[in-house]
Amino acid sequence: MVETPREHLVVLASEQADAAVADIEAMASVTQLLRPRLLLVLADPDVREGIRRTPGVLGVYDTAPDGEPFGLSLEEQLFVDAWVARHAPKTRPGEGSNWDTPGFEPPDIPGR
């Protein structure tokens, strides 16, 4: 059975980041990049292991890393938090309700 590639967060060492990004781009599809240390990649398990062995890679995650092992900056933490939030279930007030449900306003009538 072939496993579908999944998105992973890759954390890099700053001093080796440029070389590591080039090596990773040769192995996997990079979907987002926050220079110099963070990137998101689509990878299957074999490619993920190759990325882990790349010089300059501190970690490869399919969920948020526990704690703050890498001393992420505020901007880097925001990047990670946004990535995690994309996978959280969405809840919307009134989802699935009728348009005239009490407590909600119906949409405007077109042309008025």
C-alpha cells in the first residue's frame, strides 16, 4: 500500500538553513517557507526520513512540536500556530441552520 504524502513542518538550524532548504527542495515539494528556519513540505514516510537525515535539519513534525525546544521567535511561533490551526476542526455559528433561525439575520435581498 502506497501512503499519500502528508504535510510536515521542518525546523532547520539557522547556520545551515540555505543548504538544507536546497537539499530538501530536491527531495520534496515545499509548500511554504519562512526563512531562515521553517518550512512546510509534502512528503511520504521514505522522503520524510531522508529529510530527517539532511544536515541542518533539527526536526520534522506532522503535528506541532512539544514545548519550545528550538527557541522559536514570535514570528516563527505564529507560523507554526497557523499551520496547526489549519488542521483544527472548524465551527461556525449557525452552521446548517435555516436562514431565518432566531438570533440570526437573513441575508439582504438582492437589488435593495
